[in-house]
Amino acid sequence: MVDNTMKLSKILHSLVEKDAKIVAIPEFIIAGTYHDENHAQRRMQQRAINVNMIRVALAYGKYQFHSHARTWTLLDKCLKNTIYDSLIDDLRGLRIIAPIDKEEKCLFITTVYWDFKLAN
């Protein structure tokens, strides 16, 4: 497990730059909700989640539909045998939420959080 957030951020940035799978993720905007436009940005700051973590979750996370939204969740099995294998303990449980919009040209991420109850 990486000791601090700054070190994790630097390691993750260098890995994301080399990852060809990241190029294939959809464009996204870190938005919020209709009533709170800065919700996602605030949650990212409060929960020590950065944009590169979101990119990894969109590229490797388990994709599901839940409550009229799409979710991507990073599980151990999603990251095993990838370049992020050494960061599993730091990325486990990251969940990204984006509402379903058939007209969209990019994802509007409304919230991000850690789900600590996930099994490996």
C-alpha cells in the first residue's frame, strides 16, 4: 500500500500516461447534480480521489446499472494482472456514478466515493 496521497498521485499519473486502455474511455465531465453543480468536485476533494483514479475506474472498473445510473467500481479482480496491480489496496472500492442519458456526448459524473464494504 502506498504511504501517502502525494506519492500515490505521482505513481498513478505515471502509470496512466503509459496505459493505452485509458485512451479508450469515454470523455467525461466532473459535474454534480441539478441542485448542487459542485457536488462531485467537493466529494473528490473530501475523499482524496483524483482524476487519474477516475480514469482507471472507467477503464478497468466493474460496470453496472443501478438506480437509473451507471456505476464503475474498482475491485481487486479488475486490477489483478494490470499495471495497477501494486495499487490494489489504494484503489479498491472506488465507485463512479454517472446518470443514464441517451443524448449525451460524454459522461457527466455526479459523484464519486469509496465503498469499503466490498469483498476482494
